[in-house]
Amino acid sequence: IAMDKTGTLTEGRPKIVELMPFGSRSEGDLLEFAAALEARSEHPLARAILNMATERGITIAPAAAVQAVRGKGVTGRIGAREA
């Protein structure tokens, strides 16, 4: 357990509490894309995304051409869709 400068207690295991999709994407679409792109990552935030997808029963599709872009996230393809 760690305490940050605001006095918040944390467990060291991030958890997503809210998703805010934009444009025409639904919350399910956003989570499906994010989980597929993060499926092979060991990053703690990737684990949080995968945990939420699993909790919601989302099937994690295989992603292709996944690239981590330093400081900007990840890109890749899920089926014929670019993410």
C-alpha cells in the first residue's frame, strides 16, 4: 500500500472505474479495442483494462500490427478495423 501526496491510499493495482467514449464509439467498443491492443502487455494499466473487459464478459479478439507509441499509447488492427 502506498500513500500519495494527497493522502490517498492505493493498493498498487489500478482499476478502471469509468469509461468515457467519444464520437460514435460505445463504451463496449472502446473496451473491446483497448483490451485487444493491451492483451499482451504486462503494464499495470493494461491489466486494469483487461480485468474490466473480463468482468463485463467481453471477448478479447486477437490484434495485429500492435505498436506501442512512446508517450501516446498503442495502435493496431482488430480484424479489418484500425485502432
